[in-house]
Amino acid sequence: MATGGSGARSFLADAGYGEQELDANSALMELDKGLRSGKLGEQCEAVVRFPRLFQKYPFPILINSAFLKLADVFRVGNNFLRLCVLKVTQQSEKHLEKILNVDEFVKRIFSVIHSNDPVARAITLRMLGSMASIIPGQKNAHHSIRQSLDSHDNVEVEAAIFAASHFSAQSKDFAAGICNKIGEMIQGLATPVDLKLKLIPILQHMHHDAILASNSRHLLQQLVTSYPSTKMVIVTLHTFTLLAASSLVDIPKQIQLLLQYLKNDPRKAVKRLAIQDLKFLANKTPHTWNRDNIQALCECALQTPYDSLKLGMVSVLSTLSGSISIKQYFNSPPGAISGTARYTDLIKLAQECSYHSNRGIAAHGVTVLTNIVASCQDIDPLALEKDAVFGLESLLVLSSQDSSAGAQQTLKTALSCMVKLAKCRPYLSQSVVESLLTQLHSAQDSARICLCHCLASVAMQLPVLGDGMLGDLVELYKVIGRSTTDKQQELLVALATVIFVASQKALSPEVKTVIKQQLENVSNGWTVYRIARQASRMGNHDMAQELYQSLLTQVASEHFYFWLNSLKEFSLAEQCLTQLQEDDIALALSAIADSLKSYHKGIASLTAASTPMNPLSFQCEFVKLRIDLLQSFSQLICTCNSLKTSPPPAIAATIAMASGNDLQRCGRISTQMKQSMEDFKNLATRYGDLYQSSFDADSTTLRNIEMYPEH
């Protein structure tokens, strides 16, 4: 009785409760018990838990066994179980390529296609379509899809359309074979309009060769003129756009076609679709836009009375202004007369939109102005710079007083433009910083966080501005408030980060006192930890060490204690290295020795912080490499210094001639330098090994590891 209850509990337990203690095989066996259960509910529950199993144990052998079991359930189960297996397959699409016995898997699934039940055949077709990436050349599947397209059952036909779309994307042979049939069905009078609307999107996948793409484009051109209804035009135009983008052929013609519908078609739905597709093409192929295309879009935006359409058009221009097409727009073609009239409309539109009552339109307007200032050096910048700065300041004031999601998105756009403007026009940075500091005192907390991030970005680009903003930031930190809300905590971290950036690794005692006094009133230890991490990141290791020290008594686990203690020791070690001076060898050796002492204490704490579930292997290896690197540098300094304390003997030249090794002229330092060279080579190899073994780390971490072998 107890054994049975335990088994039922482990099977029916929540995914996060019992499965964590089970290894891969045990977990699969538990789910297999459910699959073989006589109760439909337990079978369904077992099926829907497979995606979590794949996520937790993404091993090919396990995935292969699991999918074969699911295929058996699909073969012998009812339609509801088949539908569950279909959903699992679609959710686990990225794991399908790990199936080893593909033929056996397909054989079990495909056997259901011969069922007399059209619903079972429909589910099987959708299952085959979901597996198209691993069976693109399966001729039996191709034939079944073609056959089912002629079915009299609507559910089966829709499933065949789904499968045809997926196979067309994966298989050139299938796309070439099905293209004519799809065309005949679309043009056939017997095909209902709603079915035609589902068939047309299949043509977007007919891009495998030029002839196929050309035939599909010709058919779509016929459809867009023959069927002028709104739904048909929208579906056909969108399919046309996707086909052009996939085949990378006739994209300029497609842009012209979309602009034509945007300008001439009176239906708002068609205009919105045209704008959506133009935005897609602007992101994917901005280099295919010429001056006439951009000019036509500007004219449409200037003429439309609808803000929703203007917003869409200006967003397309905003995307284009950040690409190569903006330079093509402002550059005169060969033989053309140079003048300012050619770019009047775009600038006029951007200036008009910068002060628009709609925040979204205003944000895109200032984005266009900023990108023009940043990209086009040959245009008279003074007026445009002034317009861009004034537009950004007004948008900053407007959006920083509102905590809504739309206002925050607008604010982020404006702040990105400010950072870009400060980078390309450094002489505008002071006014940008003053505007940000002014708004920082009166803005909402959510806006203040974004303002702090912007100030940090500007200060990172131009460190000279740090001293000017430090006073205002410290004063604001004093009066920021003592609320424990999430926004206040986030603001404390953001403001501290800006202060660290502005202080340029040298915090004064007064600034340290202000930060620590404010943090004493904050009961959230996580906030203190985040600020300490930012201090470490910005090179303020003495501040970080003090903050880590203050947290040691606030954790409930000894593993967390040792983790914080290791971070404290590492910060102390890095702080020792800040005392290095170029001309003082004795001080350098002393600083490295003190740093190594702290590093050895830190690695001991870090090792103690590791657990079987969280071994911290990467962290430990990285710190060991740092220790060995410092020791190698210390040895190199001693070796170089030995040239003064132990110069080559007087008979060094004779020894070199006798041994045939010219390096013996330098004395024993040559041997020591060889040893140092070997040490650094070994370090480079070990850093390379760590890089290779850390394939799942984030890109910044990998880039930092990669720098060491290079240097």
C-alpha cells in the first residue's frame, strides 16, 4: 500500500516537486508508467510533461527513446492523446533533430494516415508538418499531403495546408511539385474564398530557385489585381513581401508596390498592412531603398491626416534613418545638381513630428533628426543640432513625468538619442547632461532609473563630464527617500552606479559616507549586494569590499557567507593592485604579494561556498588563473630586475661563443625569460581551455576570457 502510494505520488507530483531528485532514466521511467496506465487522464498528464523532461535532460539518447514512446502512444491512442502528442512535438521542435531513429519514429506516426477517421488523418498531417525539419525529403509524406488537399473534409484540408506550408519551407522538391497545384486551387472557381486565403501564404516559401520564385510572384501579381477585396489584398501583399524578402529578388519593385498601395488605396487596413511590410523591409533590406522611395514615404506622411498612419510611416523612416539608406538619400546622384531642396521634405517632416502631441510620433521625429545629425556630416549641422536638442529636451520633460508604459518607452527612445548625440557631437554633451540632471530631481522613480542609465552611458563615453555631475548626484542621493518599494531600490542601485562612473574609480570619503548612510536605512540586503557588484564592476574595489563585509552577518546560509567573504577578499586583492606604480618595482612586488595573499584567502572561501548542486567550477577556475597570472607577472618583474642585481659575467661572450648560443651573452636572465615565456604560454592555453569549456556563458564573459590569451 505504501509502495503504491509512493509511486502514485511521484508520478502525479508537480513537475518542480519530485522530479528534481530523479535522474534522466528514472524520470523517463516514471513518465512511461503514466503512458502505460489504463486511465486516460494519467496518460494525458504523462504526455504533457515530456517537454519539461526534454528541457531538463536534453540528451539525444533520452529524447530518442521518449519520442519513440510518444510515437507508440500516437499510433494506438485516441485522437485526444494524438492531439497531446502533437502539442508536445510542436513545443519541443528544437529537440527533434536529436532523434536518432527517425525512420522508425516516422513509420509509427505515418501508420495513422491510413485511418478512416478524417480527424486522425488531420492530426497526423499536422504532426508530419511539425516534423518537416527532420524529414524534408519524405516522399510518402509529400504524397499524403497532396492527396489530402483534395479531401472533402475541411479539417483534413486545413491540416494539409499546414503541412504543405511547413514542407515547402524545408524541401525544394516538395515546393516545386506543389506550386502548380496550389496555383490551380487558388485560381479555381470551386475553391472557397476562405480556403484561398489559407492557401496563398504557402507561396511565401517558393523561394528555393529563381524559376519557382518568378512563377509565384507572377501568380501573386495576378491575384492582387483580380481579387480587390480587402482580405485578399492584405494576404496577397503580405505573402508577396515575405517571398521577396526570402528570395532577395525584386525587393525594390515590392517597395514601390507597397508605396503605391499606401498612397492610392483609400482603405485604412490596406495602408496599415503596407506600412507593416515597409517596416519589415526597412529592417531586413535597408540598402534596397532609394531616394525616390524615401521621398514618396515622406510625402505620404506629410499629407496624411491620421495620426495612426503617420506614426507607422515615421517609424519606417526612423528605421531607415539609422541605416545606409539615409546617406543614399542625401547624396546627389552622378550628374545631379547639388542643392538643399532634395532633402527638404525629410527634414521638414522630422522637425514637424518632433513637437507632435503624440509621444510616439515625436519620439520617431527626434530619432530621425538625431540620425541625420550623426550620419550626414556634409549637411549644415547647426540648425539640425538645435532642433534635435530642443526636441529631445521637450520629449524628456513630457515623458519623465508619466509612469505609464508608453511614456517609459518614449523616454528610452529619447535617452538613446541623447547618448548617440553626445557621442557624435561631444560639444553638445554638457547641455545634454544638464538637461538630464534637471529632470532627475522632478521625474518619476521609473523615469529616474532610465535617466541614471543614460547619465552613466554619457559619463562612460566622456569621463571628463563626471566631476561636473558628481555633486548633483550626491545631493540627490541624500534626499532620494527611504521607501522599500522595488522602484526605490532600483533607483538606489542606478544612482550609485552613476556615482561610481562619475568618480572614476576614486570615491572620496564624503561620497562613501553618503552612500553608506543611505544604505543603512535600507533593509533590503539584495540592494546592497547589487550596489557592491556595481562598485566592483566600476573599479571602486574599496567601496565594494566594505559593502560585502557589511553583508556577511545578514545571510542565513554558510554557503552564502563564504560566497560573500570570497567577494570581499577578491575586492581587497584588486584594491591592492591599484597601488601599482610604473617606476617603483619594490612597491609593485609588495602590492602583488598582498593581492595574492587576499586571492588565496578568497579562493579558499569560494571553494567552501560550492555545493554539489552549484559547484562554482567556472568561478574557481577563473580565480585560479588570475592568481597564476599575478604570480607570473611577479616572476617577470623579478626576472627583469635581476638584470640590475645580477648582470652577465665578464666571460659571458666567451661562454656564448663556446656553446653556440648567442643568448648566453645576457647571462642567466635569458633562461629566466624563457621560463617566464613558458609560464605565459601555459596560461594562454589554460585560458583557451576555459573559453572552450564555457560555451554556455554569456558573450561578455567569453570576450573577457578571450582577451587574456591575446595579451
